[in-house]
Amino acid sequence: MRLEPRVLAGLIAFAALATSAAAGDYYAGKSIDLLIGAPPGGGYDIYARALARHYGRHIPGQPTIVAKNVPGAGSARAAGFISTMAPKDGTAIAAIMPGAVMGPLLEEKAEALFDPAKVLYLGTANSGTRICVSRKDSKIKTFDDARTQKAAFGGVSSNDSTREYGYMLKKTAGAQYDVVSGYSGTAEIALAVERGEIDGACGWDWSSFKSQRPDWIRDNKVNLLLQVGLEPNAELTRMGVPEVFKYVTNEDDRKVVELVIAQQVFQRSYIAPPGLAAEQLEALRAAFDATMRDKDFLADAETMRIDISPLPGAKVQELVQKIYAAPKNIVARARQALNP
């Protein structure tokens, strides 16, 4: 028996309403823990707390979203908790860094806190560009200076872009600075720059940078040395900031850089545990997409000076699978590029 298109459309709509109603009954009166895999005050914290203020309104049953900072291992600690210990009932999710997703692939000795290919992606709020910056009075005024003079650039830890991009640009673009790692996050790196302890940093997300230190740009306190992305950022290009591929001339090195910075397409991902029921996953993904379109959320984001360029969870899931299928020789070269 073949159903008429109108009848089929009606059945689909009815099924969607039934799913929404069931999810509403499920989440009514509950709360969802949002574990932020970064310390307070940094870009990931700013984004996640903005999401937490609006996300619950779009989940059927309107649960309360409780944001909690769980920093460590470049957000892999939060991802590991979600994967292994958190309840698999849709009441615990996490905000993670792309370095945590890439770590098991690119860090040869990475501690396997979770499997990035098995967690369930709810979506990403931002597809970003990363930058290299230096203090205005530093001897490093341009990236060409960074290729010819010694300097100290700050970094966090493995799985964090400030450390990994710092080393990658030394290996593929000829940078001569020393990477001083061990800072807790970009907020602490910023303080170290202001105190003159370090000259600058690479791998800083441009959107986070503008939100965290708007006065640095307004008052001309820093040099913008380089933009790192698969495609040029129009705003940075207008400001005269050169692209990374100007300095990466070896073809194999270019493939390495392309693999590493592919993670920027899913810059600020939100995940749920493996094994989450399809009904809850569907509700959380649909609510995430709705939040990304919500006018109040977007107004909040504008006030916070954070860019919103989302991707749906299913698309992020697909991208992660493709990255993990990269050729072994390129993965091996990338591993070498991201470490001392």
C-alpha cells in the first residue's frame, strides 16, 4: 500500500510531536549538568555559560542547565567523565575543546580518557580561526620576526591549541620562539603577556581573544602576527594579518597543517555519553540547533563579543569520523609536528 504524500507528511509530523511530548515528560522537573572542560574566565567557559543560559528553554520539559567547570587534560577529563562515569540518561553533557577530540589521533602517548569517535556530538557553536599575537613592545612585531628571532610564547598543555599550534608552527612554518607551557588557560596566558613574562602566544581562538581582551585591540596593545585556518578570515584579512599557508611551503607540511586545523571546523563541541537513547539524543540535538538560532541567545553572544557559526551534531559526528580515517603517514607527521 502506497501512502499519499499528505498522509505521509501528517504521520511524520505526528511522530515528531509524539517524540517531543515524550521528551517533555522525561525532562520535566530535571536538571542537566553541563561540564565545561576548561577553567573559568577563558573562551570555552564564556561560550558554554552563554549556551547554558538559553539551552534549557528549547529542550522539551525545559530542564535547568547547571554549568560546572571540570578542567584538565585539555578538556579530555570532562570528556572522559561523560564517557565512563556520567549517567547515560541525557542529564549530563560536556563542552570540550577540539584538541581533546584530536588528541587520541595525534598524541602518540595520549592517555585514553575517552574515544572521540564514540561520544555523541550535539553540535558546535563556532567554526573558528586561530591567531598568533605578541605584546606591542615585544621585539616580535610580525611573524617574519618570529621566524628570525628568539622569543617566549605561552602554552597550556597537551590537547590545548596554544601548546600544539605553537610547536606545529615551529616545525612547519619556521618559527623560532620557545614554547613555555604549563599555564592554566588563555586567561592566565594573557596575564603573563601583560606582566612581560612572555612575548605572546599562538593558537589563540580569534573569537575568544576579542571577548577576553577587547581592550588589547581597541588600544593597540598587541601585534596580530598570523591567522590560522583552512580559509582566510575576512575580518583578519582586512586588518592585514597574513595567512598560515604563506609560510608553510612544503607540500607534506601543508597536509599536516590542514589535518591539524581541520578541528577548527568544530571549534566548540558539546557531547553526550555513548549509549544515550536515540530519543534523548534527538531532543538534545534539536534543542541545540534551536538555541543557535534563538534571538535572545544571539543577542547575548553579541554582548559577549563571541562569534556564532554553528554546525549540527550529526555533521560534527561525520567530520570526526573522516578525520580519524586520515592516511597513517600524514597522521605520523602531524604527531611529530605537535610535540617538542
